[in-house]
Amino acid sequence: MKKICYSPIGIVHSEFKEKINVPIQSVFSNKKGIIEIYPEFSGGLKDLDGFSHIFLIYHFHLSKGFTLKVKPFLDDVERGIFSTRAPKRPNNIGLSILSIERIENNMVYVSDIDIIDNTPVLDIKPYVPDFDQRQNVKDGWFSNKIDRKEYLSDNRFSF
Amino acid sequence: MKKICYSPIGIVHSEFKEKINVPIQSVFSNKKGIIEIYPEFSGGLKDLDGFSHIFLIYHFHLSKGFTLKVKPFLDDVERGIFSTRAPKRPNNIGLSILSIERIENNMVYVSDIDIIDNTPVLDIKPYVPDFDQRQNVKDGWFSNKIDRKEYLSDNRFSF
């Protein structure tokens, strides 16, 4: 099977230096971070300052290997990896919706980072409610699992 | 800069065979499609049938090259690529939110495909409203640009 290869467009700066005690989703984070876009790509940030939220697509650079069934952070039952947002996946691609605080030159300042420092960035897309919000959504095994404002990672994907 | 390489986990089957006349987002599509997950990864689909929607992450395999400024499908003004969902990007990664109709073995049937036939699939993640819906969103240059139920691609990214 032919491989598909990408070159990072930037890098994440955050206070999270290791895999544990990181907010498991941006909705559980109030920590600021910076998405540094490499200068050769910074022209692509034009107009992004009109948006309040982005999709950030990145590489879980600390994840090695994967299993097809995992016990995700919010459950103690084994779930199929594609029904989870767990970081050890067949392709270790991360997806976060982040709130833009401001953009200065090639730096995108965000207010709800859930990503480890030095994570390579693959893409930024604008979050557009007309495209990205759905009604009548069934959320599978997550149903009734989310009842607090903060969930942090433990060590289950650290090995 | 070190490259990051992935192997596809599956392939898209759809009626769209070329880059023009494809719905530009899944919200503008009522066409069915199939996400075929290769058998060695199909165990990862467990529990996904409890969800109504997925994020599909894939490779825009027909896109070659990129520019940092583009005139996106919904506009005639040049915009920074990262403020658009255009398919010719520094890393040609696509993101669609799709509605699951049913799952049979390694086949995920969806009802709103906006992806070209034979597109390589990189990842599936569950769409979780608690994680993925935001209030008070500013949608930048898209504001007031979306006023119909159907938008199809033209040839602007075909070269």
C-alpha cells in the first residue's frame, strides 16, 4: 500500500510536556497555546482572523503503535479505535477545534489548547457552523459519559 | 523537515469520478457512498454503529501542488488557504462530517458523500456534539455566503 507523506506546516507550543494530565479535548481546557506556522506558509493565514474557531489537524508525535480496541479516557470498556478519539490510532492524526484569541504574523494564539508541546501541525481549516454543526446526533458510547468541566489524560496511552 | 507518512486504512466509493460537480461539503449532498475499511483495520469499527455522524479524514488524491491564496468555491476574492476548505493545500488533507446510514462488516454506508471515488481514507473519528459544537462562532468570510441547499464544485482547482 502506497504511503501518503506530509511535511508539517508548523508546530504547537503549549505547557503540556508529556502525555498525562493533558485535557482530553479542547472543551475541557482553559490553557493558552500558540500554533506557530512556518514562515513559508504564513501567507495562508490571511483572512483567518475573521474566524473564532479552527480545526487543527496534527500528528500525535509521541504515539507509537496502535491497537484496534482501546479503553478510552472516558470509559473502562474496550471500544473500537474508530469510535474513540484516542491518540494511538492506525494513523496517528489528531483533530482539535480551537478558539482563536488573536493572530500575529505567523503565530495563532488559542485559548483552549489540548495538545502537547512540539506537536507537528499538518493543516488548519476554518470551523464553519453551517458545515460543521449537525442536529439529531447520536453520540454512541459517549452518551451520559460527560458530566464535568475538566477531564485530563491518564497514562493509559503512555506505553 | 522530517516527513510524516501514513498508510491508508481504506478507500471511498462514490459516484463522483472527477473534480467538478461534486458537492463542496457534505451538508450540500444527498448522495450515498461507502467508506470501505481494509479488513486488517475493520476491528476498529466496533461500537461505531452507535453514532450517527463521523469525521472522515482523507487524502485529496487528485490535488497536486498548492497556492497560499485561493479563490474558494463560495467566493471570488482571494483568501488565505487556511481560511478555506479548498482541496489544494500545503498538505492535501480532507475533512468531512458524514452521516452513517449503516455499517456492514468493513463497509460504512453514508448518506451525504462529498468525496471523489477512490479517495484514500486516513482516519475515522466519532462526531461528538459535546466536543464538536461551539456557540458564538464567527465564520469570517463565509458570513452570508451560504444561501442555498446545494453547491457543487467547478473547475477552479482542476489544474
